[in-house]
Amino acid sequence: MFGIQMTSSKQSTGTPMPFKTLRVWLFAIAAIGLSGYGISIMFEILNSNGMTLLEYSLLALFSITFAWIVTAFCSGCIGFILQLFRIDPLTLKKIKPVSINSEALSQQKTAVVMPIYNEDTHRVIAGFEVSLQSLKATGQLKHFDFYLLSDTQDTAIASNELSAWHALCERLGDTAKQVFYRRREDNKHRKVGNLTDFCERWGSQYEHMIVLDADSVMTGKCMLELTTSMLNNPQAGLIQTIPIPVRQDTFFGRFLQFASILYSPMLATGSAFWQTDKANYWGHNAIIRVSAFIDCCGLPTLKGKAPFGGEILSHDFVEASLLHSENWDVLLLADIEGSYEEVPSNILDYAVRDRRWVQGNIQHLGLLSSAKLKLMSKLHFLLGATAYISSLIWLSMLALSTIDAVTRALNSDVYFNRAYQLFPTWQIAKTELIDSLLYLTIIILLLPKLMGVIVTLVHRKKRFGGALKLTLGSIIETVFAIIVAPLMMVFHAYFVVCVFLGKKVKWDAQPREGRMVSWKEAFSYTLFSSLVAIVWGSVAYYFTPVFFWWLSPILLGLILAAPIVRYSSSIKLGIKLRQWGIFLCPSEVDNDATLAALKVHLKEIAVPPVGRYSTATPLLPLEHKVTMPIQNFSSESHRKKFKALITKTANKLS
């Protein structure tokens, strides 16, 4: 179409992705084979002295977690090879830049929508405006309209939004005719309802919509590349980019954004290879075909109580699955740059955000039995839930391993376990197998990090401050990731238990600006786990010192949890590391113009006081109302639909 070149699965000529089914099978064989090998080693270790119920439980828990980390490892290995040789994961050809064609863009209209809820007005308006101005600088703004879709319920914030909106329109001048602000006083169904309201009132006027989050910033070039990619893929219902974290000053925030830009492109490339046209959706920084979204993505309220019933919380996975079910492609384009977001600046705020995601992802397990969904969609649901449930499994494994080690230590001198036993039972320790499994697990966990560094050293080391600073930063990142892992494991395990107990969570606005966590707050969230770790370590050391030293890295991370939370939130430490060139990111080295404009905007343009501008409701475009049909996940509904289709086909044939 229009002769545009791009990095996607189907070029303008409609060329399909090669070896789609074979890719899935290759990935599955590799993941299942490696998982089976590790699980078989674990079985041999546990079975060396006969299997008890406790050890069968350990094997089952290990099998789940080991298979999960193997899945990520295999994706990383594939991504490493493709990124190293600059091969597109979808076409399996050399990566080509997206070529923007003005003629193609002129024949479509795209909406850029930013749903918000009780957010920091200053930051929202700044990100919204600099993204618009970046697109305007490309000369293609006339083909786009921008919508700020407010669900804000706090009246003070709502007043600030309205005042800031009028000031924005004043600054934009004639361009203001292409920007719109709508506030829903009743935020029914939260973000899902917000986007549904837009689609049903104005969506049918647009071919596509680019969905931004409240903390998103997107360059004009990125928007044009997404739109061009959508035009070149008439079967695509959604195209997702990788949102890269930016604007972080605390040590923890910079650690997160450095790790994301260093490893995410490689992992996403590997995932895109085997997911092909059935990738996932992360809820923002993506472009969606509006007609497909309206037809397929009306979300129901699920029957039953939490954690599986009620409103669908993590709507993005489900929307992607509904597009899959109606044979729309969902593509992940890992090489499109200029898509940015912000992340929590400290461990506690990061954990609070994860608490919401835990509930949303576990809810997806209730949809696994639906005949409406395709196998790949169910795999996305399963992997997403396992990402959090695995923390509870790891914690359970550690607890059961401690019980098993202590039990063996107490019975180490017992050689006759039954009455009238003729020969003694000698305890067998398969040290070589234990070492092999330990080394295998370390390789699976750490090798993707090394591969990510190698790819970066080959292709973009200057964008990270050079080879030395990149290498030093990656070492610090790896060490801190190991230190903080036990605390995150405990947080996630607690969240999973809360979800299954039916405890609800508030989905409020996220704090994103850097802050130093107080000692009081740090101890209030970590003291219990630290005390448990001290008792746990004391028991292990008393009965089985060898096992204690194996457990010590985990116990140390929990005992020092409060200082870790406190000092990792340090803004001074984060800024000092940046001055030394540690945790530098491409957006900083390149001095991205859009992010630079955002920094200036936040410093120089304030939200005007309420009352300075008119309180009149901003004008909105004429509505072209449509209805988003509500989808049904029940198997009975799907069977009826399938039966009706068969009957209709039979009637035509007869």
C-alpha cells in the first residue's frame, strides 16, 4: 500500500510472515526440553533417598517456576541472535527504517487519546503538549486530533485541569482547534469506560487511535511510524511499541530505566519472533484500529466474586485476546523508538503499582476455560499471572526446603527407619547434581543480562556513555537486582495471598515524582519480614549450617530491607551516579528534543490559578454515535455462535 517500507510482519505487498507455525514449535520444543531437563535433575536430587509428600510438593513448585524462567530465557536467546544481526523478528529480513509517506497519511485520520484520572495536572498537560508540538514539527499534525479524556473525580484537580486546558489552548493558538478536553463526572468502568465513551461518541470518525497513558510522552516521529506501520498492515488491529522509562532521578528509578532500555528491546524482539501476529498489549503507547476495537473489545463485567469476577481490571491483555479471537493481528514492533513513560521512583511505590497488576493478572486465570480465546491468548494470561504467583511459589519452596533440610539434619544419624530392617538406610547426597542444577539456574537467570550487554556493546554503546560506563552500570544493576529480589518476592507473595483472600485494591493515580522514603515508612512495610528472616536464619544456622549459607543471600536482603528501601530512593545518589556516567540512557545521551521540551515546560509553565480563565465547558466535536457490543466469554455462548455459523453455511450450500 502506497509503496511504504517498514519493519512489520506484512509489507505493502501483503507478504505473510514466514514459518509462523514452525517458530512456535521451535520455541515450544526449546522451552519444554530445557524445562524437562532441569526438572529431571531436581527429581533425581529429591529422589536420592526416596520421595516424601514434602519433596513431591517441592518438585511440583519447582517445575512451575523453572518452566517460567526458561520461557523468558528462550525469548532472550532468540532476541539476542536477531538483534545482534539486525534481523526483523517478524519478516526475518534485515531491519529497515520506516519510510513515512505523506500521501498515505493524508488519506486517514488518527486520534491521539490520553485517558487520565486524578493525575498531577502540571505533568499531564506538559506531556500532552510536548507530544503534540513534536508531531506538529513534522508537518503532519493536520491528520491527527488530540483528546484529553478526563475521569478525574477530585473537584480541586478537575478545576486545575480546566484552567490548565484553557491556558494550553491559548498557547496553541490556531492549533487548538485540533485538541479536545472531555471530563466524565461519572467514571463508570474506569479506564475501560473512559475509552469506550470516546469510541462510541467520536471513534467512528477515525481510522486509528494512539493510546497514551497519563505519564506518556511520544515523539512525532514515533507517532508517524506507528501510523505508517498500521497503514502497511491492513490486517493489524493493534501495534504495540516498547515504552521506555525516562526522567528518573532516584537511584531506584534510574536502576529501573537503565535495565529497561538495556534488556527490553532484546526480550521483546525474542517474544515477537514466536508470538508473530498474536503479541500482547500493555494498555498504552500503542496504535489501535478503531473499527476493530469497537467491534471486538466491549468488555463485560465477569460473573462471580473476586478474584475472578467483577470488572476486568487489566483490560489490555483481554482486549488483545479479543482482537486475536476475531483474527486481527496484534504486532509488537520493538525497534520503533520515541515511546516513553515514567515509573515509580522507589521500591514501595513500585510495589503498590505491582499490587494492582497482581490482582488484574490473576483475574485472567478465570478466563482460561473460555472457548472464545485462542491458545496464544491463554498463554499470555498464564505467563502474566505466573510472573507474580511465582514469587509465592519461590517463597513456599524456600520454606519447604528449610523444613526438609532441618528434618534431614535431625534424622541424619538414623539408619534403621523400620522395625526388623536388615540393612541400614544410608543418606545419599548427590552433590554433583545439586551443583549442576544450581549452575544451570544461574545461567538461565543471568545469561540474558550478559547477552543484552553484548548486543548493546556491539550496536549502541556510545548511547550509554561508552563501553566502560555501560559495563560498570550493568554490573551495579545486576548486583542490586539480586539484593532487592528477596524483598520483591515477599511483597508479591503477600499480594497474591491478598488477592485470593478477596481483598480489593484501589486503582488510584500513581506517584511518579522522585521522593526519599522516610525511615518510618521503610520500617512500617518491611519490619515484619525482617524479623521473620532473623528467626528463619537462626533456625537454619542452628540445625543445618550448610543450608544456612546457601540461604544467606536471601535472608540478608530481607534483614536489610528497610535500609535498602530508604537509600535506594535517594535522589542525591541517583544524580551523583548520573554525573559519573553510571546508568546513562540513550534519551539522555541523545538529548531527545521532546524530553528536553518537557523539562523546559515543567520548569517554566505553571498551571494558572483557578478563576483566571472561563469555567465554561470546552467545545467538543460533533458526535457520531455507535455502540460497542459487549463480548461474552462463556463457552455456551461461543458454542451457540459456532452452531449458528455452521447452520448458516449449511443452508447456503444446500
